[in-house]
Amino acid sequence: MDSKINKRKLLIIVSAVDALLSSFVLLIYFGFFPIDIFGWVIPRWVIGLGGGIWFLSAIAVLVYQVTRTDTLE
């Protein structure tokens, strides 16, 4: 039982860090930071799409882990 609690805490921490990192990528995409992404090899829309999918998946895992109950029925 203890390993499930530790795994859940680890998933909460990792998904929160992922959400922060992906939000940083999205802020770069939307131009809030003065980083020139036009000089990169990949197209600009790919950065936005990847950052958006990364952010949504991190938030989905975080919300699931925070709202999940540990009752056995």
C-alpha cells in the first residue's frame, strides 16, 4: 500500500513539473519571452502544437492523480 502512495506522489510531482515546462514552451510560442524561434529548424506551428499537447497531457495526469480516490470496493 505504501508503494502506491509513493507512486501517486511521484506522478503528481512529475506532472506538475511537466505542466510548468510545457507552459514555458507555450509562452515562448506566444511571444512572451524574447526568444527567436524562427531560427530553429522546425516550423513554428509544430512548437505550438507540441507544447499544447504536452501541456494538456500533463494537466490531465495531474488532475486525475489529485482527484483519484484510494478506496477499494
